[in-house]
Amino acid sequence: MKLNKKRTCLIGFAFFGILLLWQVYDSWCPTFLTDIFARRMYGMSSAELKASDPSTILNVQWIVGIIMACDNLAALILLPIFGNLSDKTKSPIGKRMPYILTGTFVAAVAFPFIPLFFHKNNIVGMVIMMGIVLMFMMMYRNPAVALMPDITPKPLRAKANGIINIMGYLGGAAATVLGIFLKLSDYINAADEARKVWTIEIPFLIASVLMVISALVLFFTIKENKLEEELKPEMEEGERLAAIETPVDDDKPMSAANKKMLLAILGAEFLWFMADNAIGTYIGNYVIYYLQSSSGKTMILTILGGLASVIGFATAGSIADKIGRKWTISIGLGITVLGYIVMLFAKPTGVVVGVNGEFSFPVILFVVWAIKGFGMALVHNCSFPMVVELCSSAKIGKFTGYYYAASMSAQTVTPILLGLVFMATSAWGVLPIYAGILMILSFTVFTALVKNIKASKVANAKGLEALGDD
């Protein structure tokens, strides 16, 4: 039994499309919403509001949080539905591919309309387009992620997950590079008549095109039905070697031990996603409105965090082989807490640079993103395989739905809760405190309740055998 790296990379094109779209969505949309609600509530753009009364921007964040949370609430409902449906689907192109292709093409068509409606100051149109994109990306996301465990034996999934996450981060990096050259802060800080729609439209257009290309690569290279038949013996052997307390049997109810393990993982996952999504949702506004710096630096942050994540994903599987997935995740959570502690020292510099009079960017945030990127890579790399380890191949979509139900429910709650905290405290500096407390709680739940059950050893291919043509 050995990991087919070429095939795993091709499956990774599914994750490439997912992170490409979400990186653009999360980097631009909260600021779009902040600006458009500033106009509705105060009759001026967010840049004008920031210049006249910077703290007032915080009063808009709870509304931004509600809109972003509504998206995640829909995902909480839709992801398990599409997971279950894809498990039961039989088609000439496989059980996952029909959802991947439909979701990709509809989301890709709708995505560029988000900045267009924002530029026209049409909040209804913008929110409707956000909803359409979200709904069809949920159709895409669960089946796309389920593809990896569908055709990867259980003991090899941590390493395979590292590869597909690296592919995903390449998608995120592609979106991030666009943000460096097409700075959102330049658009936001400009007077209305000087705002150029192409500055915000081009990243969405390119993301749509690349997402379609990634789905087509996946479709033409991964033949689900053929692979399912070819890999049946390996998948059965993987079941025997699984890192679980009691064997999985679809004809019997889930064992108490496995159920306890599943609930503990999902509970800890809920807390770490609350923390991580809080940072991800608000970092753009944190940089523009609190640090009063360039959004282009946020994109550099993302690249640095992505590079650190790639290192984490590349090493997490090997670390897990030695100490188990539980302690690999626990180390990742502890490292991330350290990053949030360092973030407490990030403050506006007061040193003005650039034509827009923006403050210089605090270098300490680059350190934070490197630490956080590596830590969360260890967490994400091992957590999903731990969840799908607890089910048979017939229920991978369903258990993928459980994994995303926990993450999306967290991402539904946290933008609203943190928005209210911002309004109550009138302090952007509460962001790392909020995230740090939740991450510590996650660490506590995970280390206390999850058992460290290591998979049986798998003999990896060596020498000339490892250079096979697959």
C-alpha cells in the first residue's frame, strides 16, 4: 500500500478551486459590506467615516457579521444535504462529479457580479449574488473534499490531506497575488468619482476562470467509477488498519467509543474554527480601519501564512506517523495560541507612508501569520482524516458533512458574536484576545477528550518501486 501522489495532486485541483474562491470572498466581501453599510447608516463612505470618527466603523461590524454569518448558516444546512445526496448518487461520471461540475459553473458565473453590484451601491443585488455563490459552492465543496477519502485508504489519508491542502493553498496564493497589485484599500480610500470598478472586478473574474479550469482538470483526469473498482482491495485493507478504537460496521449502530471520539473532535473543531474564522473574517477591516495601513500588506500576510501552512501540511503526515494525530493537532493548537499572544503587541505605528497617508504596517503581524499558518496546518491536516476514519467508504460524504457542519456553525456564530464584542468594547485590539480564548478552550477539549489511537503501520514503497508510473 502506497500513496499515489500524482493522483492525489490531481484531486487537489478541487481544493485549489475552493480556496481560490474563498480567499477572494473573505478578503474583499467584509470590506464591501462595511463600506456599503457606512453609506446607509451615516451617509458617507467608510473612508470618510474613518477620517472623521474612526471608532464609528466598529458600530457597522455587527451588521457585517450578520451578513457573513447568514452565508455560513446556509452552508450549515446545505453541506450535510449535498454530502448525503452524493453518497447515494450513481452516474456515468461518478457520485461526486455531477455536484462538483454544477456547483463550479454556476458559482463561477455569479461571482463577478458581487463587486459589480457593490460598485453600483446596490446592496440587495450584492447580497443575492453572495447567496447564489455560497449555495452552489456548498454543492461543490462537500463532494469535492470527499473525493480524497473516497479513493485513499485510511492510513494514508493524513499524508494525502497534506497534498490536497497544499494544492488548495496554491489557489489561495493565486488570489492573494491579485490583491497585492489590485489593492482594495486604494479603491476604498478613493473619492467616489475616482473609484475604478476594474480594481475590484478583475480578482473576481480571474478567480472564476481559474475555478472552472480546475474543475475541468479534475473531470478529465479523475474517473471516479473506474478508480472505485480498481482500489477496492486497498480500501478494504485500509479499513483493517484504521486508527479507531472499535471496527466500523455499517450494519450496527456506531459504537459508544467511536461516537464519543467523533463528538469530541467536532466540539474542539467548532471552537478552533470560531477562533480562526474570527481572524480571517475581520483581518481586512482590522488592517484598513484599525492599523490604517494598506490592504496590499494583508495579501502579503496571506502569502506568508500560506508558505508556513505548506510547510505544516508537508510535515504533518510524518509527524502524525510518529506521535499520532491527536498530539499533532494539539501541538498545532498550542502553536496557534502563541501566535495570538504575539498579535496582542500589534498596534498602529503612526508612521505615515504612501500617497494615501496610510500608516506603515507593523512587522510583528508577519511573525503572527507565519506561526498561525504552520500551527493551523497541523490541525487541519489531521482533523478531517480523523473524522472520516470513523466511517466506512459508503458514508464518507455524510461524515464530511458532519465535519463541515461543525466548522460552518462556528463560522455562523463567530462573526456576529465578535461584531457585538467590537461594538461593546469599541476596541479592535480585542480581536486576538477573543480568538486566543477560544483556541485555548479548543486545546483543552481536544487534549482531554480525544484518544491518541495510532494507525497500524503501513509499509511504504521504497527505492525503484516508489518511482512507479502512477
